Amino acid sequence: MESNIFLPRPARIVGIHPETAIDWTYRLEWDGDTPRPGQFFQVSVPHVGEAPISTSGWGDGWIELTIRKVGQVTGAIFELGAGDRLHLRGPYGNPFPLADFAGNHTFVAAGGTGLAPVRGLIQSLLATLGKAGGPAGLVILAGFKTPGDMLFAADLQAWSKQTSVLLTVDRAAPGWNGHAGVITTLIPDLEITDIARTRAVVVGPPMMLKYTVAAFLDRGLAPEQIWVSHERRMSCGVGKCGHCKIMNSYVCIDGPVYRYADAQWLTD
Ligand SMILES: Cc1cc2nc3c(=O)[nH]c(=O)nc-3n(C[C@H](O)[C@H](O)[C@H](O)COP(=O)(O)OP(=O)(O)OC[C@H]3O[C@@H](n4cnc5c(N)ncnc54)[C@H](O)[C@@H]3O)c2cc1C
Ligand code: FES
């Protein structure tokens, strides 16, 4: 019998970790295809609907999704507990190209929930940092509205023992001794030693994306050296329905990860 690409697979929730009040990481049993950094799943709750969600982590027999509660589908997911099932199609979409970071000094800049889609990328880059086929250097920039909006606090701390992690919050709060200001304020002081061997990855809300890309361009990076990931409303996720189509590009298959040079019109 021909397989149905729209038929989701059930995936049991084995753990839930609240990152903030409205961003929770769900660990699911998963024996389907292993996602690659930047890819997403169409996640559904029967009788409610379906939403595209990036994979924030994966391992042997499991994947993780970090979900912000914003509406119907995500609200219904927050009603579920360990032992309940989500339904998944995927992984879908164009991943981050690990080969393009090989031998290059790489900056990964994430704003707010934008850290979820790059968490797996950061882990992959750290695993090969300084080795053949891995990046020559890695600097992680992460910006949040307030300290209470921080995702993956334990990961950020662990990563900071392996490489440079620059944290900032838009609005400081009592007890916050770190940098305060939007993420673009970190970029003028970044040490860039060899511009031709530099890459940047930028993921976050539209305004953050636009101004952070502009700040890297100001530092001399070419549009070809910058990678971005875009969120657009989707339906089928597999290039059939046209919901995600902008100009001649289907974000579900040509994206969500794009080389900035190939999709400047999505950012501006
Ligand atoms: C490729 C991709 C990866 C994504 N990864 C994640 C992720 O890792 N974690 C996560 O929490 N969310 C992610 N999203 C966003 C997520 O898909 C939406 O928040 C979700 O579809 C909202 O569904 P809902 O039924 O709960 O909200 P709805 O009831 O449909 O809407 C609630 C609110 O969210 C807005 N909204 C709905 N869909 C989107 C969208 N696609 N983009 C922007 N605003 C939207 C609506 O305008 C409305 O204000 C991703 C989206 C895409 C396209
Ligand atoms: S979501 Fe249907 S074509 Fe992209």
C-alpha cells in the first residue's frame, strides 16, 4: 500500500521541562527519521489542529520540541502530560548546512525562542569545534527580553565552558549582572580576525532578524556568509498547498533555513 505523507505518527511524551512560564521543552519517544539541525515537524493534537515546531534536540530514540504557548494548538499541547501522545509528521525543511561552517569562525545569534531551532546546531558545532570538518571557532550570542525569558539556562552555562557565550537582556532586572541591551549591541565589539573565513547564523523574531543581519553586514560579512531561519504560516509542510509560498519560494521545503543572499526579500 502506498504510504500517506499526511498521516502523522504518534509520539509519546516522556518528559516535560518548563524553560519559562510559557516555553516548555517536550521530550518524545521517536523512532522515525533523525532530524537535522534547523528542521521542523508538523505537530498535531487530534480534533484541534497542527503547528510547525522546530526540533530543539534529539538522541537515540527521542527528540525534543520547545514550544511556546500562543494559541489553539500550542495551548492544547500544554494540556498534555507525560505518557500522553503528540502526532508528528516530518522532519521537514532545509537544514543548516554544517559543511559551510567547516573551517570557518562561526557566530550563532539567537533572539528569544529563536534559540530553540539553533540548539541542535550549536550542539553539532560544539561536537566538532576545532576538529576536521568542524568550525574553527564558535561564538554564541543569545538575547532575551528579560532574565525571566531565558531558555535553556543549563545549556547556556554548559556551552560557556566550551566556547564563548555572550548573553544579553533587553531589560535588566534585580540580580542581573550581565549585559543589558538588544542583541545588536553585542555585534560591534565582536572580534573578527579573518572576514573571509567568518559565518553568521541569525534566528529570532522578524525585527531581531532584520537588525542583527544588518549589524553583521556592517561588520563586513557578505550576504552569502549569513544564514537565517524564517517562520511562516504553514499547512501541508511538504510543498503542496502553497500556504507558505512567498515569491517563488516554498518556505516549507526551500526553507526554513536560507542563505541570506538567497532570501533577502524575506527579511527586509
Ligand atoms: C518552521 C517553523 C518552526 C517553528 N518552530 C517553533 C518552535 O520551535 N517553537 C514554537 O513555540 N513555535 C514555533 N513555530 C511557531 C509555531 O508554529 C506557531 O506559534 C504555532 O503554529 C501557533 O499555533 P497555535 O494554534 O497555538 O496558535 P494560533 O491559535 O494559530 O495563533 C495564536 C497566535 O500566534 C500567531 N501565529 C500562529 N502561527 C504563527 C506562525 N507560524 N508564525 C508566527 N506567528 C504565528 C497568530 O497570529 C496568533 O497571534 C515555528 C513556526 C515555523 C513556521
Ligand atoms: S506549507 Fe504547504 S506548500 Fe509549504
